[in-house]
Amino acid sequence: MYIGIDIGGTHIRVAKGSGRKISEKVDFPTKTFAENRNEIANAVSKLGSDGVKMVGVSAPGPIGYRDSKIIDPNKFTGWTGMDLKKELSEALNLPVVVGHDASLACLAEYTYGEQKNKDPLLYITVSTGIGLGVVEDGKLRHGLYYPHAGHQFLGEGEIKCWCGQDSDLEASVSGWSLREKTGKAPREVEGTPVWYKAMDILSKGICNFIMSYSPEVVVIGGGMTNHGDIFFKPVKEGVNKYLKILPVPPIHPASLEEPGIVGALELAEQSLN
């Protein structure tokens, strides 16, 4: 049995289970790290740690692969520089392994999703922000800080990203950028010229991802994909329009409901093998 912890921008989810089978789950709002450290410990105590072999944590990036320290997460107060592995191991009195959220969602889709075992599998999350993960040769591509291709420079020049970049992909097409530009939630601008411009820009970014990672399939998840065709149709049209040098790989919607938790549980299990 394992514990999976998914640290999100608004909520933290703590679950007990194995593989994609979640037996119990607790969630609570994301606050400062000091506050959430105690709440995570209380949640694990509530779920029960007897028989738990490992804790897997899905964390926002950028995060160091070697030291598990969060560098500067967007809109997370009091989390910068936190050594999640050390802090949570001490708080839970359990072994802990930490991974990047989009990368662990990719691992979940590769292991249990409808595109299971497609390799390389490129996973993109399009939500409040833009995230990316890659499984290649059955293993997560991690580098020193995991992929953060949502912050690739595009030169569209609309608004400045929270990371300091003048015009990156996240500042052009993410949920927070649409809200900044229109004052409305993304769902309220679906089907408008602003929406279709964002989808066109996103398709250029996806072409860059495809040329960089050469995947067998592309899987896209996140809140902005919820309404299906109004997202996928313009994105696929754009990729087919802009991708010239390589064949266009199949592009599929994400198939798992809790990829962060499932990925964290899978990381915990794999870390013992």
C-alpha cells in the first residue's frame, strides 16, 4: 500500500492506494507550506500509515530532481526552497519520493491510460498554467528540473509571464493569461476570437514539443480541455498546419480522472522496484 500526495494550486489531495486504485482520499486548500505540512501529516494519520511502504508526492515546478527543492512555484506562498522529501519524510515518519506534477500525470497516462505503453508519450496539461511531461523508454524524462516547456519563448508579446519571461507560451494561452486579458474565466471565452487565437498559439507550442521530443502519441489534459471539440479541433488543425518536418502524431484527450494522485502512487511503487 502507498500514499499519494498531489499538491495543486488551490487544493492538496492525499490518497491511500496502489496503482490506479484509490481506497480513501482527503483534500484541503493549499496554504503556506508550514500550515500544509501539518495538514498533510494529519491526513496521512487519518488514512492510516500501517502497511504503507512509500509516499509519492506530485509537486508543482520548477523542482529539482536531485534535491526535491521547489524553486519558485507560481502563487504558492511560503513554498519556495522547501525540500519536500526531507520535510515530509520527517513529518510523516515514512520514506518519501517527489516528482513534478505534469511528469507524474504523464507517468499515470503511460501506465494506466488509454494510450498505455505508447512510447515516447508526451503529456501536456493546459489549465491555469501549461505543463509537460515525457515518458521515454518506459521512464520519465527528468533532467535536473524536469521539462518546463510551458515557459518556452514564443515572441507573441501579449502579457508578461509570472516567471519574468516577456512572452512565453503560458502567458499567451493558459487559463490565467486568458483571465488576465479578458477578465473572464476561460470557459466564458470559449469559441470567441480570443479563444481561437490562443488555440492557434498553443498549436505552435505543441509543434515545438513534438519536434523536441518526437513522441509516438500526444495526450492533452487539464481544465481547458474539458469541452472537447472546442479545444481539440482548433489545436489539431493548427498542428497539422504548422508541423512540417515530422509526421503529425495522434493527439488524444487525457483519460484518467486523478492523474496527479495516480502518478504519485505509481512513482512511490516504482521507486521500490
